[in-house]
Amino acid sequence: MPILTFDAKEVINQSALAQAVEALERDGIVVIENAIDLDHLAVLRERCLADIELLLSRPDKPFNWNPGNLQQDPPPFPPYLFRDVLVNDAAIAVTKGVLGSGLKSGFYSGNTALPSPHRQPVHADSGQLWPNLKVAHPAYAIVVNVPLVDMCAENGVTEMWPGSHLDTSVVFQNGDIKVSPEMLEAQRAIEPPVQPNVKLGSIVLRDIRMWHAGMPNHTQNPRPMIAMIHFVSWWPTSPLKFPVGTEEIFTHPDLITHAEFVEKAVDHIAAPGSYEFTSETCCPPSEE
């Protein structure tokens, strides 16, 4: 099944909004194209690519499962803060349609697929909130991904498992977000995974429960991507830190950014941490 794609102007003007909301609820993922100024992405890309060397110089390199996937925060200060990235009207229209009023932004980080043969195990960033559900509950968080380059299978676009957010097997309280081989085969029979082509300027919206995996980057160039998360109003989050004087950038009638505006510079190189790092490939390549 192809991942449904919408144009940002169509979503903002309501003509495709209901379809995008329905697709995100049903499939767990949609793509919004022509959503972000390419000049803004070029500024972010240049800085994020330069920051890779600094992250890799840390003794505790922030790898996610393997040395091919680097946790990387974008610079949280001017001139790298752009409204069409941080409070994008089209993305907010869709996530509000799924999560309701009082929408809250509580995460600003990202990941970079380095040139590498390694892949992540299939996992959900977070699971169902209750065990033993017969039917999945509504969404409570939507991941908002902003690629800084064109993404495809060759440079490690994320493997997505459409519809898997409605599977009730991965549960928040269990603590393990990896998906077992048996569960993967059962889901594959329903809907196999895909690696979508995503154009620069697009935004990928993904239900946080959807199964996915970082994939090998077979090129010689890193593939950086920013990640934000929109939460329902009642979900607890820690405040993001941005400089005093940037408050107006985050002002939006439908999205509250849970932020603390500070005088001291934020060290975005020291901030990101790793999880479940191993030096070996954690699972065999996907059949897809």
C-alpha cells in the first residue's frame, strides 16, 4: 500500500484535511509535500552536517542501536529556528484533527543515517497505553519528521509498517519497544513494510505507536532528519529550551510549545543520548 501524500496548500485550505486525518488514523502515517521553504532547510542542513563531526568526537557517541544511526539535535537558536519547521500550519492542521484541541509540542531532536550497512530492529517509539486491549485506543502522540535531504531506500529512509499502530501487542508499560519476529510476520501478512521516497520540503507525520526501523544508508552522504512530537494536551513533557527573545517564533493558536526560554546558551551537541547501542547489526535485513 503506498503511503498517502498531500500538498500543504490543500491541507491548509481544508480540501484534503479530512482525507489526511483519516489516512493518519487508519495507516498511521501521511506525507505532506511542499510544506517547508527549501532555503530554510538548506541553512539547517549545512549546520547539521557540520555538527556530525562534533557528535562523533564525543566519547559517548549518541548512537541508536548501531553506529549507522546517530541521535542528533538541531541547533535550538537563531539563525536556525524557522516557523515553517517548528510550527508548520499544515502539519498542525492534521495533528490537531487527530489529537484534538490543546495540542502540545514537547520534543525537538532528530536522527542522521550515516553511511553504514547497519539497520535498527523494528520497534515502536512508544506502544499502547494499556495491556490486553482488544482494539487499539486513539492516538496520543504524532511524530513530525522533517527531512533535510531527499530521502529514499538508497540513503536510508526509514522502513515503515503501515497499520501497525493499531496492533495491540507492543505495550507502553512493558518497557521493550522492539517487535518480535513472530509479530512481524503476522503484520507482514496484513500489510508489508515500505521505504517511501520523500521529497525535500516534505513533512512526514507518523503515529508514535507505528512500527518502524532505521535502515542502512548505502550512499557516501549522511541523511539528516529533524524529529518533533505533537502530544495530546494531557501528556506530560519536559520543557524544551530556547533562547530568550525567540518566543514569538513559537506562538501559534493551535499548538502550544512546552518551552523554557533561557539566557544561557543551549549546548545541543552535549544533549542527545544513545539507546540500546550495539556494535553489530541487530537483525537481518528486511525482505522488503
